[in-house]
Amino acid sequence: MKLPIVYVRGFAGATSGINKAVDDPFYGFNEGSVHVRVGGGTDSRPHFHQFESPMLRLLLDAHDGPDETYSLLVQGGQKAYLEGRTDGSVSPMTIWIHRFYDEAASTLGSHPEKFTLEEAAKDLFALVQLVLAKTGAPRVHLVAHSMGGLICRSMIQRFIPEITGGGPSAATEYVDRLFTYGTPHGGIEFSVGFGMVERLRDFFDVNGAEIFGPDRMYRYLTPETDQAGERPENWKAQEMPADGFPVERVFCLVGTNPEDYDVALGLSSKAVGARSDGLVQIDNAYVKDAHRAFVHRSHSGRYGLVNSEEGYQNLRRFLFGDLEIDVELHGLRVRGTPDDEIVWHLESQLAIRGLPVLMHEQTTAHHCPVQIEWRESEDSADTPVPLLTTFLSSKAARPEGRAGGALRHALRLRLLSIREKGGIFNFGDHLEQTADFDDTLVVDFAPGDGTRGPRVWATWNSVIPGAIRAWVPGEAFLIADTVEAPGRWRGNIPFPRTAAGILGKDATITLTVTGRGQSLPVTTARAGGAGAEVAAPASARDADATERREERRPWYRRLFGRRTR
């Protein structure tokens, strides 16, 4: 589906930072990079990799077809351009910038207004309504960095329900998907000061940073009619309302590299701690139960999240991919007992053939391995459910001569253990940098072609006799579908036999491929400011619904074969 993209930038700080942000026509979405650390960590030598910027890549890359690229319409001012066009006359495949800081810049007026997140959220809704009216699109994609994600959530969770009177899920009529880079969904906390730094920040509102504290977050994320005086003790900023905007339509990119975040001469990263991107702690950088990926990038700067190949590849796949692939661990039974003093860490790294970066990386060196011993069912950074999720497009170009044009993925898993007693590690029987299990699952995936469903070939690198790049899978490596359900494929891949002694004889990797169909058409009238109805004419709504029905008919058949018809 062709949908507009609205970008919302992050926090700029005091007036000087706001002025600098406003000087940029595209609020930083146009910034690229030339540095990448191969292997991760500041001890690895930087390599040259020219990333043009997410905005430029969206303008250059084809999405739904060879000619389906985004465009950028400015012509002196995006808002003025939109207001001067008739409804439905602007292409939906366009990029728009929410310039919420302009009114607070001293360079554009002698009496700048004070920035408030609430006003930015309300103005974002006005921009979204304007874009939808002029493009005729049913919804928009929101892409946000840092505080920008909180502005988006404030609009989604508080102001759209308040303005439209449409209830907690009203934003689903306006927003299709939300992608955030390094957003402090759980606020900004510090690893020093035992909470005193946060209390001082919130009390004095230093440079407007009070917005990252729990009390202020409660105010702008909760509809005014639902606010019960003081913030409830059990209220959690990272949790979106269960009856509100669906969390499966949210993706959070989490940074794990604090060392390269050099704001305030590196003092910020030291105060926030090693388990962060330099500004936002890992545990606060995602919405509970939403999709996420961990990448070794900093909050911003030379090695930032937004201006990274890793960020763009995750963004593009989430926004435009029509296939969701979930990776889960089943039957894992590590040796030992709950009180045996052994701590188990599982590292995971996901690579896709043809990309110079890792799509996802959780490692001990980056302070975010997966804790697998006596796994909790609750979704968290340490115990993700599922292990990881990635997205693919069935329309993307496939390499020729490779298992029917299959896309190759490589998932490296390393299991490490260390003995701990009373919070202190015991290195008496420890072998540094030595894993108890270390192997790579190689998966070739080919989507359905209209006559049959997806095909998946898989094996472990330890079984491949030569180089991974030279492996050509045969029918013996074809993974059987275990569900035979419409719109879904699921297969199990056992761990190598040599791993049974440590992982358990029933340990398997389960891959689930699910089609992401068109979202339901808008069926209720959208409401504008002051309660004014701006519903599309019945003929337009009917034509839009008819077009989506026609698109939906071949959808399962194209991706999963005729059995789902």
C-alpha cells in the first residue's frame, strides 16, 4: 500500500540547539554517515561505508515496484505547498517533516514560543490530517528519532482520542505503522546518583528535559479524562494501552553503543551507563511487546542510529515488508539446576546476504545477551519473546541461481556460561571468550509464487562441508510446514546432535512466516479539530474499499499458494 511518511526528529535542548535544528530543512532525516565499526566495539577499527541518509535512500530505492519511489515536495515550505493543493491531488508516496521546533527558534522571530511536547503532538495530528486530505491516503507511516517517538505516542495515545472522541484505538484510522530510533519509551534514567539526578532534572526542568521523567510522561501519554490525579504507582510508560494502537504495528530500534556517543565530551554516556546507546538505556528503548532490533549504534552522531545502514534496512523492511518472520527457541533445557550458580548467556546475530551490516545483534560485549536459564515468559530485553523478528518483501529482487531466487539469512548463536555466587563472578573454571555452543543457522527463504507456499531450506554451518557462500541446498534441506494454516508457514529446525548434551535433546529453532496483509479500510468518519467532521465522500471511500478488496484477493495466494484460497 502506498502511504506517506512523516518524520519526527528528537530533542534539541536549549535555544541554541533548537536554532541549529531549525536551520536544517529536513530536521536531520537527510544526514548520512561514512563510518561503520566491523565487529562492533570501539576496539575495532572504523571502516569506510558511505550511507547516503534514510531520506535519500527512500527517494532512490524502489519499494512496491521498479518505478515506485518516494518523492520530496518542498517548494518553499511543505505546509504551504500542501495547503495550496486540492484534496487528493498529491502523490501518497511522499515524505513530510514535522517542523515542530520552528515556533521556538529565536532565528525566525524576536519572540519565540516555548516548546511543549503536548503542542508538538497536537500539531503533528494537524499535519497528519492535512497530508491525508491532500494525498487521499488512508493512513501515514510515522518515523521518529528519540523524543520524536514520544511526540508520536502522545498523539496516538492522548490527543487523537481526545480530539476525535474515537476512543483509545482512534489512531488506527490515521497511522499505519510507527518506527522509532532510540526513543526513550521508558524515560531517561542514569546509572549514577541513585535516582537523585533524575529528581533534580525533573524538579528544575533543565532545558526542558523534564519530559523524560515519569510524571510528565504520564500527563502527555494519558488522555486527560483518564488521568487520576497523581501518577499511579503501577503505571508504566513503556506499556501502550491494551485497547489502543496495536503494538504489532510498532517497531523500536535499540542502540547498544554508548562509547561513540560524544555529547558533553562523553559525560552523558558515562552517566547513563554501559547498557545504553549513550543517552537511552537499553531497557527503556522499546515499547513492551512491540517488534524490536538491537544494533551496535549510538544515539546520534558519527555512529548514530538514524544515519546508519542498519537503521535503514530495519526501517524499510518493517514499513514495506509483506512477510513477518519470527524466530523462537523451543525445548531448550540447559544443563544444571536453578541454584547451581551457573549463569547462561545466549548471543544472537542476524545477517542477510548482500548487506554489509548486521540486522540484529545481542551480545555479551554489548551488554545485552539473552538470559536463557529458567526463562521468564515476560517479554523483556533479556528474555525477548520471540527471540527475534525480521521482515521481508516478497516483491524484492532475488539473486538468480540461488535455490529458486531465495534470500539467504545467517543466524549465529553462541551460548556462554559463567559461575556466579553472591553477585560475584568466579573465574576459577572459566575460559575467556570461549563458548559452550557456537554455530550458525543458514536459512534460504523463497516466498510463494502463486502456485505453492513459501519454501525454506536450512542447516547449521557445522554441517556444511565448505564455505557458506558456496552452499547450494537440495531437497534434503527443505523444511516441512507443520501448520498448514492460511497465511502462515511454520517449520522446526533441530539443533545439531552435538549440542544435545548442553541444550537438551529436544532443542529446536522454530521459524514462523506470517503474511502481513492490507490493513482494514477506514470505516468511520475521521474528525478534525474542534470536532469538525472531515469524512471522505462515500464514493471515494467505496472506491478505496473496492481497490483494497481487489488487492486482497490474490494476497494469500501470491505469498502462500492456492491452498489458502
